[in-house]
Amino acid sequence: MRLVKIIYLLGLCFYQLASAATEEQFDEELTLRPLRDGKLAARFSLTTLLKGSTPRSPESLGLDDASQHYTLFPLALGQILREYAVTEMHLTLNAGKWNYEGWGYPEEAGVGTGGELWAWMGDSGTVTVDERWKGLRNALAGLFCASLGALDEQRTTSPALTFRPEGHLPNGTASHQLRHATLPSEHVCTENLTPFLKLLPCKSLSGIASLLNPHRLFDADWHGLGVHVRYRSGMGVEVRLAFQAVFDPVRYSTERRRDWSFHSVFGRVVRMACPVARSSLVRVRLPESSYALAPVPTNVVGDYAVYDVTNTSQPLDVELRWPEEHAFQYPLGSDLMPLTPLSIRRSLKGSSQYTAQLAIELKNNLPVEIQTSYLETMPWLLQFELHTLKLHSNAVPRDDLVEIVTYTPSVPHARPSLLQAVLTLPPKATLQLTMDVMKPFLRYTEHPPDAQRGWDLPPAVFLPFSFGEGNYSVAHTHDDRDTGAHRAGDREPQGLAPHAQAPVEARAQRMYTPVLLVDLATPDFSMPYNVIIMSCTLVALIFGSVLNLLTRKLVIVRVGDAKTQ
């Protein structure tokens, strides 16, 4: 208890320093959303704004940068952003598969399995964008203890159609370039969470971030962290640290109930607010059925109960119970409508070691036409045969429903494939897209240590951006705050709720497919060892025999009675 008081006093001193520096502000928020399959989705959003600041111009990279004195803004990350003149950056590390149909859209869009990094950088100056991209990923690899250095030119693309700027770019996109890379085999662990927490002004000692318990977070069904940097014109540079997780309270409960609390889910409670936080909010999505929520929330905004813990001095343990429910009954998948306008299935067919077929099935869950962008960024390990691309709608060939926007073929050992297309889905239709692919042979030095397991392929990305007109309702899952995002399409996307119990959400947000595993032709790595053993044996026999003949002296020794000699 004494240690807690000391920490709190130090926090107050820190708050006095932060109050003098009005150009920085810190806000934290926790959003909790019960899901219809009994699980609980949690999103931590920890935002630091450096007011009046602008991204460093790449033209000044040859000159000494001005000294950066931060109070709340993370210095370690700020130095990297200034060193490589990064205007906007997004880094995510995720583990698990996000269930769009059962969980709906996530609070944070980047839920692709593995590591993903994309950044917008100015293309003028003495240092090229590619050189700065290399330095950026290596610096982030050291900061977050991740294998981001493997995001080299063999995995880097520029899919500007799908990854639009979420902030503002000085002088627009004409003077900026995008770099994007994925590493599906990279996962998130405690080694990544520790430096993540060190970027926060209060670390994990107080505030909402104190609930980030690694023992519980990494036991969740799905978890991932993100670091998002963007420039907001007229406001400054914003760094938002996010952590998402999907917990299963039924698995924790001995009575198979979906009741939850901070202590049961995170193993902790919020004991004190972060002294330097301008705002600290906990938002709980209220269920439609009968429930009991404790303690009484500060306010209720729409479907959310809001707890303001900015100035609280008492421990907070939010608890949500379903009193009339004795044991949770998992709903049958056939009785539920998908929560997203698209249902996507992606697979790799074929047992050959040389060829295969990439198959994608998209189902339009709305009674209106949908247009969506389709992105494939494939390493050169799998080479597309674009002339074999076929599209069927309800088993009828429809080549008019696909429009190729960009295609960049792969270069072995140098460049990945990039395919960007626009697909049109008729109302309530199912599209089957197939394309033949070729598996090249790799050098024996290019195989990973676990070569027999196979290679992880990055997920495909879909971005619905145009919905047909109609009289229907829209379902949202998170607040409509000003994000400054520039989305594909000019009009506000709309969607239909064909079923009252499971409304379909129709928002322009990226959708990631699960990663694929490809089996490439793998040499018998035991043969080199057999050859080495055999060669060493022969060399030892031959060399030993020749050495004996050359170095030993042969003499005749007569064996007889020693007395007669």
C-alpha cells in the first residue's frame, strides 16, 4: 500500500509537469462489447496528441533535426518517426483468426493474422523512400522485439487502393508514397507487450492500461496490438496505441455462465486513474436481453454505458450479469445471420508440388449490389497465372463482374506479386473466383528451419466501398468519432439489416481473410548429412592408409630366444 501511495505522489508530480506543457494531451478508453456467442470483445485505445506538431519534411533529412522534448509523447517512437520522416504509420501484431460473421467488424480494422506494417512517407529529399522504409522496419523491430526486419523488398508492395491515408498528408498523396508489407508467421507475445506498455506515460501502473495483464491477454481466443501514427491537420501528430482481445467468460466460469467482471476477465481492477490523462473512459455495450450492470455508470450514451474514471479515487470493477440465464446456450450457426455484408472463404487447392489453384468464394448477404476492392500481395513463392482467372456468379460465368485495376507480376528472389481488382457482387449472390498458381523451386538455403511445415501466405484484403440504394437500416459497433479517415468512395456506405436479431453491418472497413499454408517441393535435408558422414568416413580411411604408408618405417624384427642373441 505504501508503494502505491509513492507511485501516486510521483504521478501527481508528473501531472504538474504535464500541465505546464499544454501542447501534449493523453486520452485513454476501454470499449467492452459482449458477443452473441458468449464471448467478450475488448479494445484498449490509448491516444497521445502532440499539438501543433507536423511530420518532419524529408527535404530536411540532410540537416540536423531540432531537439525533441516530450513529456507525454513516447520519445522512443518519436525519434524513429523524425529520423525517417514518417507522415503516417500503422503496425499491427495479431494472433488468431477474427470471426467476421459471428463477431462483426472489429473496433480496430487491422486484424490480419501475423505482422502488418504500412506507412506513408514523402518522396522528396536526399534519402529515398525505400532507404527510409528499410530503416523504419529495422528500428521498429528493435523497439518492439519483433522480426519486422524480414519485411524486405521480397514482401513490400504499394497497394494504395486499399490502404488509404487515415489522417492528412501534407501536399496530398501526390508527394507521398505508400509502403506495405505483411509477415503472417509473426505473432504477438509478452516480448512485444512490454515495450508497448513502456510507451505509455503511466505505463501499466495506473489508469485503464493497468488492466493489460499479459497472463490473461494471451489466454484470449484472439488478441493483437497496434501502433497507429497519423497527422491531423490543424491539431498535430497523434499516436494511438491499441490492444484488442476476444475473451471467453464461459470458459472461465465453473457454472458455464457468460457473466464477467474486470477481475474475472483481466485478473485486475482499475485502482486509480492515470494522473496525466485528460480523459479516461470505460464504455460497455449494453445487451438487448435482461441484464444487471454494476456499479451504476456515469452516463448512458446510446447503447453504451459510460464510466468516467478520470478523477476517481476508488477501485473500479465493472460487472455485467444475466440474472435470468442459468447457463449459456451457444447459438447454432445455421440460425444466425452474418454480421457483415460479405462472407468470404479462401483456399488453396491441389496436391501437386508444382501447380495449385487459388479459390475465393464471396457471398453477398445484402439484397443490394456491392462493390468491393480485392487485394492479393503474394510472395514470389506462389506465382499467379493471371490468364486463368475465372469468375462465376451462382455457377454462371460472369467475367464482367471483375475489373483488374493493377497487376504486378512477381520477380523470383526480388519482388512479390500485387493484384488489385474491383469486384461487383449482385444482390444475394455468391461469387467463385479461381486462378491457377505455380509453385517455384527454392534454393536449399532459402528454406526455413521447419521446411516440412510449409510456408505461411499473407491474407487477402477486401474493402467494400459501394452499396446499392435501398430502404434499410445500418448497424454500428463503435462510436462515430472524427477519425479524419479518407475512405474509398465518396458517399456514405449503407447496409441492410435483413434480420432483426442479427443486423448486417455495412461500413467501409477492411476485411482480412485467414492466412494460407502452402506446401512447396522440399529436398531431403537428411541426404547432406548422409553424404557428409560417408565422405568423412572415406577420407578418414584413405587418408589414414596413405599417411601410414608415407610416415611409418617398415623393419624386419626377428623373434627368438633373447639368450641366444
